[in-house]
Amino acid sequence: MNLAKSSIKAFSIKILGALLFTAYSIFLARILSQDDYGTVMFAIAVATALGPICLLGFDRTTT
């Protein structure tokens, strides 16, 4: 039962994050020029791609 609650909670957080990012993208698209919006989205994409790579050398196990 505890695993089911944890799964639902994790799934809800993922959905909420996707909705927030979509709202943030729409907000930026409305206030920035095309060039600036493209630059911001490129920076977000690079940070998203490099984030997991930067964590490869760290021990992230919990004890």
C-alpha cells in the first residue's frame, strides 16, 4: 500500500512539473522575442542534457 501511495505521489509531481514547464514556456513565448525565446529554450535544453552527465561520478545511494 505504501508503494502505491509513493507511486501516485511521484506521478503527480511529474505531471505537475510538466504543466508548470508548459505554462512557463507559454509565458516566455509571449513576453520575449523569437530570438530571445530560442536562446532561453536552448539554455534549458543544454542544462537538462548536461545535468545527468554531471552526476555520473557521484555516489547517490542512500543508506
